[in-house]
Amino acid sequence: GGVRWAEAECQRRQLPGTSANKQKVLDKAVSLIRFPLMTIEEFAAGPAQSGILSDREVVNLFLHFTLNPKPRVEYIDRPRCSLKGKECSINRFQQVESRWGYSGTSDRIRFSVTRIVSIVGFGLYGSIHGPTDYQVNIQIIESETNTTLGQNDTGFCCDGSASTFRVMFKEPIEIVPCVIYTACATLKGPDSHYGTKGLRRVPHESAATGMSTYFVFFSAPGNNNGTSIEDGQIPEIIFYT
């Protein structure tokens, strides 16, 4: 979209459609484009060749996709949101332990909510072996109909700590009460931390209204790489109320 707008704006200003002119007409707007939410393949096939970025910016973004720890880039890494209010998160575990392995099986946990929320991402645990990159596919599925409501193939880098690391969807996903959903994360990478002493019911009180939203967790049927109410991955849900 940004490329087409830049081309049209060059025509409107009667400027030749060179890379330099496209960069000039876009100016600061280019920093609002969510390059970090793309896959490296999408970036290479599109923006990297579009002429709207300088060679230096292209290199910096490729480094952001491939290096660990990631260098800072001046682009937004959150999904586009028409969402009001503040970003919130809940964490379902009371303790963090080490060694959770990955062999291609998805970590899954089912949940429901007591008020409407829009989920924008998950916090996931990272490596026990220092700075590392993971490839990950995240999904939210409506459990009964097995409909995928949102998914993203992406990656995240972690620093070896027991913190959670943000992995975001491309668009917010609306979650309504009285429906059971499945949160799903399929990780590729080394052994990670995992959560334990899991809570079945996690409240979140809105600072603005004082209203509480409850997230209620259920174990999903099947293996789920070991993830359950008690233990596992997908500790954190990031959302707006």
C-alpha cells in the first residue's frame, strides 16, 4: 500500500518515480509500516525491492529478522489496532522451571473469557541456553468448530532469562464469552523454560473501570506437547478489553 501511495504522490507532485523521490514523499510515514510483523520471505519479496527503503534500512531490517539478540529497528512491532485503551496481559503460571522440549508437536491450551476482549498476541517462554531465536506459528482456534480465527508464522528472540517474550498476531482477534477457544503455539528451537503451578481461573481488573475479566483455562484433548492447565508453554495472553 505504501509503495502505491508513494508512486501516486510522485505523479501528483510531477516527480520522477525514483527510489529517492518515493522515500522523500513517504518521509516519516515509512516508520509506521509494520515491517517487523512480516516474515523474512515477505520482506525480501516486497519492501526490500520496492525502493521505499534506503539500502541501510534494508540491511538493518534483514539483521533484525536474522540476528540475535535483535538490533532495535524504528518500526512498529504491534498489530494494527482500532482498539481503545491500554494493552493488558494475564499470566496463568505462578512459577517458572526449566526444560521444555520441542519436536514439532503444538503446545495448546483451551480457554474462555467472561467479557469480550481482543487478543493481540501471546507471551511465550524462551531458551534456557542464553540468547536464541525461535521460529513459531501461533493460532487461536474456535474449539467447537475447529475454525482458525487468527494465526501468524513468525519468530522471536530471547535472552536466556525466564521472562516471557512477545509474539503478536497481525490483527486483533475478538474473543466473546461462553465460547471455548484453543491457544496454540508450535515452536522450533532449543529447550526452553516452562511454567508450573498453573491457575485454572485468572482475573484481570481494569484500572479504568474496576471491572474484572476472568480467563478460565481447560486442558485441550490430545498430547499438546505436554502443555496443560498445570504446566507448559503459552503462559501469557496479551489483549485489550
